[in-house]
Amino acid sequence: DAKTTQPNSMESNEEEPVHLPCNHSTISGTDYIHWYRQLPSQGPEYVIHGLTSNVNNRMASLAIAEDRKSSTLILHRATLRDAAVYYCILSRVNQGGKLIFGQGTELSVKP
Amino acid sequence: DAGVTQSPTHLIKTRGQHVTLRCSPISGHKSVSWYQQVLGQGPQFIFQYYEKEERGRGNFPDRFSARQFPNYSSELNVNALLLGDSALYLCASSLGTGGIQYFGAGTRLSVL
């Protein structure tokens, strides 16, 4: 299983943008990059995913490096409710899309 | 619309006992996956079922088993419980075997 590397923790101020990095140097051509987050006492929640091109949705943006060895999740304006553990995951199509979670990045947001 | 529902929410068992956890997927979803999350760690994949067949299995002992029913709900069974089985057990559903997975709130299992 391809692995991802994320910082253990990050801090942000409320209403400021947050850039959460992820390294995945062993990514293969069929791996999708997924981001999930887990708020305290809840199950993980899907945030965004992409293959090669940058992606935007109502929650966040995903910037994927040209060589696909790294990606960045961008929260445009952090709120207190965005405080969570963010997981960057590689999901391989021929493995049925199983999610291999790492340790994730714990994001704290200061008012 | 109802999300993924899991029952029970909390459970206390003693070593050596057996436990059954239940999961109802989102309506229309045919795939269910199970994950174990030990405190302070990310979730670990246990099983994936699609159309009542096992499609993937993680690195867990044979004490762990699961099945999926015709209505796509699922059960996770764990036999001969060990203290180390204490964890949050998460169920996720998806339309097919890939794609976005939607998680339930989990069942917190404590083994004493």
C-alpha cells in the first residue's frame, strides 16, 4: 500500500486560509488522492479527492503537484468547526477503493 | 436522508466473549466497509463487502468475521475478545467498491 506523510499537527487562526500538506512519493498512476477529516467523537467525513488536476468543492480545494508526489488541501477560511484530524489517503482503484489511513494532521483553529 | 447507522453506540464486554456489531448503509449503497480505530490512531481497514460478497480483507486475525445481508446491511463479529480489541469500530458505505465512503459514528467497544 502506498504511504502518505503529513505533519502531526498544525495551527490556524479563524477566518484565515489553511494549507495542509501531504507527501506521497510512491504514488502510482492509478492512485486517487483522497482527503477525509474526523471531528472529535465522530466518524471520518469525506472532504475532497482528485487524480491529476486541481479540484474545488464547497468545502475545500485540492492542489496536486505536477509530478503527483505531493498535494495540498486548502481551506479558504478556517472556522472553529474545521478543527479536526485531516487524513490524506491514496486509494487504488484495483484494490476496491479501500482506504489506508495514516496518522493524519490534527488542525487546531484559534479564535 | 438517513446516513450510515451503527448499533449499539457503546458496548462493554469481558475477555473471551463474543460481540456482534451492526451497520445499516445509506439507502442505495451496495458496499459496506469496516474499520477499527484504536485511540490516538487512524482507522484501520478490516473488511469490505459488496453485493453480499467479501471484496477485501485487512490484516486482522480470523477471530474477526463479517457478512452482508440481502438488504445490504452488515454485521461484524469478533470472537474470543482480547483487551486489545477495545476500539471504535467504524462502518462506511459507498455506492460501489470505489468512490466516496460515508462513515457512521461508530461503536465504541470496551473489553475488560
